[in-house]
Amino acid sequence: MKLFLYAIDDGDNVINKTLPIPVEIDIQLRNDVDVINPQINLRNVVGIDYDDFNYAYVDVLDRYYFIDRLGRVNISDNILYLSCDVLETYKADILSSNARLKRNIRNGDYIDVNIENSIVQSVMLYNSDKGLVDGESTKIFITIGD
């Protein structure tokens, strides 16, 4: 099994991260490894400083991981605490999907007129402290401005 270590500059919420040439290390995983947040025990290797890396790929799990922290067990043993990068791990499925997310409007949202033409405007919600009176017709006021 192989562990590939990277030092990346891309943000956590980026798909198609720029991966430099990795450092490749042979590892042995336990049968009960947590595939979402694995902890990998590593011995020191001459010429490799594990503090230089912030990203990893485990070939047998076929997943990409953020290196959350490096724990020192003793002078020669370390533990890499990893968490799965779901965007990079499942990027093929995400990029090939055709979906829209629907939810209620919240403060800070933007108005999107249609796909071809969109107007970027901040949306502010104001809730009235007055209620509707029985028998009155309902009035809805919408304002759009700069």
C-alpha cells in the first residue's frame, strides 16, 4: 500500500487541486481503519519532514485526505491525523452531475434572474412586527435596488 504526501496551496473547498510531485511512502493499514478520518502510524524517514506536507492520497482506499495534524509518539514514530477531502475524492461524480439545490432565501443570498442573464444583488429579509387582519386582502411588496 502506498501513501502519497503533498504540499498544496489550494483551498479546502477547491475541486481539481494542483498536486505537485508527491513523496511516496509504503504503509501497512490495520483492518479496522476509519476511511473517513484515518490515523496512520509512520516511522521517521531520512530526508522526509512530515511537517512539510498538508495533503495525502492513500491508494488502497482511493481517497484524498487533508492532513489535520501530526502527532509525535516518540523520537522515531509519528501519527498522521487525516480527514477525507470529499470534493477531490468524488470530483468526477460532482463535475458530471446535473443538479440544482433549492432552499429558502437567507440574508446575503443573491438574486439570479436566469442562467443566461444574472443580476448580482444582495438579498435582505425583513420580518414585520405587524400581523394580517382577518378580512383584509394580502399585499406583498418586493423592492429591488442598489
